[in-house]
Amino acid sequence: MTDTDITTIGADWAAWQQSWDRQQEWYMPDREERFRIMLDMVEALVGPAPRVLDLACGTGSITARLFARFPKATSTGVDLDPALLAIAEGTFAGDDRVTFVTADLKDPEWQAKLPYDSYDAVLTATALHWLHSEPLAALYGQVAELVRDGGVFMNADHMIDDSTPRINAAERALRHARMDQAKSGVLDWAEWWQLAAEDPVLAGPTARRFEIYGEHADGDTPPAEWHARVLREKGFGEARPVWCSPSDTLLLALK
């Protein structure tokens, strides 16, 4: 099934998930690799049956891969986006291993909505760059309170080192050239949301989503060293990258 077929199938949640994955993979062709390393480190540090908080979960991409690899895991997905949460809830309907929570991560009381006081692992990918540095640092403090001793937090995201502008420019130029070559038949961000807005099931949630966020939030992308330092300051014992690409980093913090 192609992305353009979705308008004819309404709430076919598997198709929406596939379409979201294809759109994201166009931007990040190594997306599955970062998920694999993330779950490798979950297994290494907290075992194969973890209680996970899928932070800024979107459509539940991390939760889907978590359950495929660790069937005895449990997950709490938290997000504010009503359209992506609709897809997540539709995808996992009837699966009692997962609970979805609508919450704004900039709300200082968002943790109160969670079903558990602590988690073995808090995982997030390509989401927290929507926040500026100050609210992100505050969020890291809240995450540190949620992760049990010996538990982990992992964030896979854009972490840009501004001290290497020529390297950054060359990497960006090559990445965008390759994206242009791979564009045929793939929806970009704006096209995907336009399709969601035209779907009879997702039109309402999509409209609410744009009322909340606009086109795209304007956050920060500090370097990995900043993330590691702030996470240690907020209560983690160790923090460092465990995977990186020329543009992105998977940073792990151990409580």
C-alpha cells in the first residue's frame, strides 16, 4: 500500500503507521538502527521485560518495536498531539501492555497523569528538539525523578555541534541531496499532514494538533555534551552517547 492510498481506507491504523514510518525514514534513513541500539541498551541495562515510558510517543513507534522485541514489556505512551495519539490508540487498541496519556511536557504537573511512579526506562526519539533548552533541562529533572535507581533514559535526536560549522554544512548538503534523490513516492512532513487533514477520522484531531503546535515548534538542538552535562546535573550518575550519525545522537543516561 502506498501513502496516497490512505485517503480511501479511513481508520486503517496499520496503514497510517506504515505511512508515518516511511515519512520519518525519508528524513532519517538510519532510523531503525537507532531504535535497535536503543533496545540493545534497554536489554543490557534493565533486562527483557522492562516497564517503559515512551516519552513524546507520537504514533507509538518506540512502543511497537519494544513489544516486537520484548513481548513481556509494558509501556506508557505520553504525548500532546491528538492526531498522532489517535493513530497510536487505534494501533494498540485491546493491548493491555500499553496505556496512552495526553499531557503537555511543559506542564510542571504532567507526571501526575502517569499510571506509575517509576520506570525502568524512559525512551524518546526525534521529539525533544521541539523544546527550548530551559524547558528541556527542567524536563530532564522530571525524567530523573521517574527513572528508578539503575534505570535508563535515552534520547535519540538532532544534537548539533555549532563549533564545527563547515562539517555541519557539508553533512547537511549531502543529506538533503540524498533526500531529493529518494523523494519519489514518499510524503514529506507537510504532505503527510495534509493527507491526515483530509481523512474523515483524523481531520478533527489534526485540526486540534495545528491549533496546539502550528506548523512546527521552534526548539533547540544543543550538542550531545550539553545533554550529558544537564542529565548528570539533574541526578543521573552517568551519561554519554551510545550511537551517532553525522547529524544525530542517541544519548544514554544511567540513574
